[in-house]
Amino acid sequence: MTGGWRQRWRSPALRVAAVAIVIVVAQWIDTRIQVRDLQQELARRLGEGDAVAREGRSLALQGKEAQAALQAKVAVLEAKLAETQSQAVALEAMYQELSSTRDERLLAEVEQAVVIAMQQLQFAGNVEAALIALQGAESRLARSAQPQFLPVRKLIARDIERLKGTPGSNVSGLSLKIESVVAAVDTLPLAYEQRPKPVAAKPAAASRPASVDYWRELGADLWREFRQLVRIERIDQTDPALLAPNQSYFLRENLKLRLLNARLALLQRDGKVYREEIRQSREQLERYFDNRAKPVQAAQAALAALAATDVGFDLPGLAETLTALRNLKFAGERRGGAAAR
């Protein structure tokens, strides 16, 4: 039996068939191995793909969540932006309203100051008070630094220069001069109160005899006593101002009254009454008071300076400035009404 197989094995066909079977088995095994490797690689790659897919789905989900969060943030930012814009509009409206109110209040204050200046000029002739009011109004407008106020500032500056250039515009200074003369009237010496200067006795010479000195001293004493009985004085005025001592009080009060009338005429810009009262006051000083005394000379100099001042001039009007202010105020009110609508 064994020999029969050996005989068969020696057959080339059987050997080829065996080799072929071996090759086929080897190829089948190799194919199986490759298929298994391929299956493992495929499984590995499928697993990696699943992991990548899961990671992609996770990233997509995170992206969607981030996108939703960003959209929510964008919506919040848009809401805040809209709120900020509405607040900015409201603030701008409030600023415009406050600016308009401030400008209206400023114009009202300036208008009141100009009206006060007009009243001081028209009713009291007080140039100083009018200047103070106008300068205050101009300083208020200068602090605001608004370009629309420039024409009004120019008008007010022009009025200030006109008032400063007014002759006799220093009413307070002239009034103080009159007051100083009124205050000095009670101390001014009168003309009838003049006394001659005392004559000093000459000392006797030591070398003369006693009897001669006695008679000469006696004669000198008699002569001095005689000179005191009769006084001869030169008076340059043709009408001597002899006044009873009890009338000096009324003389001084009358002079004060004339000076006060002159001050009242100064405030009223009545040049005729002012000049007349100053003239009569100067005549009273020259006639009834001692013109050689320094206080009287100082009073005469003050009255002479007052008489040389012209107070009967026309004061400048402020109607143009007041009209410009009211037009500017009316224009601002119209703009405020249009903005409110």
C-alpha cells in the first residue's frame, strides 16, 4: 500500500497537483491574512472616523453653542447700542434745552442790566451807575463766549466808550467835591472875625539911663493903648460885609443850602440851576468870608473847578442796544420752540 503511494507520488501530475495545492493554500492563507489585516485597518480607520465624527459633532455642537452665545451677545450689544443712542439723543436734547435756557437766562440778565442803565441815565443822570451796569453786562457776555452775542457786545462796548467820553460823566467825583465844601463851611472864618496882628513891644536898651527909659516906656505904652482904641483897616470891597454875630449861623446854613441845590441840579443835569447856585455860593464866600484864610481859598478853588464843568449835556441813549438784545432773545425763543416741535 505504501509502495503504491510512493509510486503515485513519483508521478509528475501528482507532484504538480500537490505543488498547485500548496500554492493555492499559501495564497489562500496569504489572502486571508491580507483580508484580516485589511479588516483590522478598516476597523481601525472606521473607529478613527467614528472618533473624528464624534469630535466633529462635538465641535459642531460647541460651534453652534458659541454661535448662539455670540448671537445673544450681539443682541445684547445691539440693545445696549440702541439704548446708548437713545440716551445720547436724550442727552443732546437736554444739552440743547439747558444751553437754550442758559442763553435765555443770560440774555434776560443782560437786558435787565441795560434797562437799569437806561433808568439811571434818564431819571437820575447817574453816569457812574449806568457804566457799572453796562460793564457788568459786557463781562457776562464775554464769559459766555457765544459767537451770536458778538454784535450785542460791540453795541454795549460802544455805549461804554460813549459814556466814558461824556464831559462831566464823573458825577460822583463832582458830588464829593460839593460835599467837601459843605462839610468845611462850618469851619470857614468870616470876614468880620479878622483881628490885627499884635505889635510886640521893643526891649529897652541897657545902656540908657533909668529916667529916660521910664519916660520912653511910658510914652510907648500910651501910644499902644491909643492905637488899640482906633483901628484903621483897608478893605478892597466897595460894600463891606458887616454882619451881626448872631446871623453867622444863618449865613452858613444858606451857603450849605445853595451847595446842596447845586448838587441836586448836578444829578438832574440842570446846567442852568447848577451854574447859578455855584456862582452865588462863590459870591457869598468872597463877600462874607475871610479870603486870606487858606480854607476859604481851598473852597474857592473847588467851586471854581465845579463852575468850569458843563453838566447840561445830553446823555447817550441805549435804545439800539436794548432793541438788539430783545431781537436776539426773540430769535432764541423761536429756535427753542421749533426744536421742541
